[in-house]
Amino acid sequence: MLRILILFIRRLWTPLAVLAAFLGICVIVYMRLEGLRPLDALFWVIHTHSIDYRVVHRSTKIFALFVYVGVFAFQIWIAERILLTIFSHQGAEAWKSMVNQVNIDRLKDHFIICGYGQVGRTVVDQLERLEIPFVLLETNEGLYRELLNEGTPVIHGDAKRHDVLLQAGLERARGICIVIDNDADNLYITVTARSLNPKLKIITRAGHQRYAAAMRNSGADEVIIPEYEGGLMTGRMIQKYYPAQMAIE
């Protein structure tokens, strides 16, 4: 929401500043022409129909026409800026970002996915197929924008930061799946997530066996080693081609 507000302020700053100067000049002119107080003069500027044409000077009538046309022109200018902001690429992205964050804030009992590499993509595909709610954390800005445009619930930020995890709803989540391709980062996030939510279910990826025990001791409920699991699965597949050896065993 703050991002959209800042965007609107940037786009509307010039017309609003010029409008304020225009209104100030009009107030001063009305005060000089008819001896009005500032508030009454401002009311005439904003609501020209309140002017009684039967009692004002001819010059006031002419100036009132100028004010009416000027205010109308400013309304068109500001409306044009608003529409351009909303329908521009930047405005559309800001709007999607706001809707995305609102949807994330409503989530509960969801899973937080840290990392969108090959393993992370597979996890996300499975969760979407099973209709399990999730939030994805991604540090790559280009990838974040791509996911945002696709409607994927995503947050641009480092999962090692407390505020990013809390923004993803860690306190309301059922669990977190940490599948970054860096054992040290995965270990750190495991410790951080466990400290922020002791009831959280934590699934952590390890690249090497020596990290697996450390991750379990740090609070991970499940530790996966993709290369190791892939090797075991490959071995089981190979066994199918040696039925005689399997029968002996």
C-alpha cells in the first residue's frame, strides 16, 4: 500500500503543486475584487455556483469564468495522471504487489518455501497441484517480478532476515521448507525459524551428509539430501534388472 501511495505522490506532485498555486492566486484576486475573507474566497473558487451574479462586479464575473475553466482543466490533468499511473507498467506492478501482500497477510496454516531453484520449483509445483497454501521467498528481483506477474504468492527478500520471515506469516504458518542451494544459509534459516516459532514443522535441504546432523540438532524435523536420495532411487531402479540377485537376498 505504501508503495502505491509513493507512486501516486510522485506522479501527482506537479499538478497538485500547480493547482495549489492557482487556488492561492484565485483567492487573492477574489479578495481584492470583492473584499472577501480568505475562506469565503476559497469557497467561491471551489464552488463557483455560489457567486450571486446580480451583486458582483463585471470583472468578478469574467474572472469567475476563468476560474471555472481553470479548475475543470486541473481536474482533467489530475484524472489523466491517475489513469496513467494505474494502467502503466509500474502502476500495474505496484497494484499486483499490494494485492499479493494482502493475500499473504490472509494466509494461515500455510507453508513457506525458501529458494526457487530446481528443488524449490518442484516443491511449488507439487503444492499447487495439491492446493496447499504457500508463500515463496525469493531474493532475485527479476525472478520475483516474473512470479508476481504470474500470480504466485511471493515475497522479495532474504529468508535469513527475521522481518522477511515474519512478513511471510511465519507465526501463522504450519511449516517452512528450506531448499536453498547453500548449506550454511539453510542451517541459519533453520535456527532462526525454530526460534521464531517453536511449533513450526521444518523441512531442510542439505547438500552433504555432514550438515544433516547439524540441521536436525538445530531444529529441523526433516532433512533431505537430494543427491543422496537420488542415488538411492537410482540403485533401486538398477536392482530391477537383476532379479536373480534379488531372489538370493
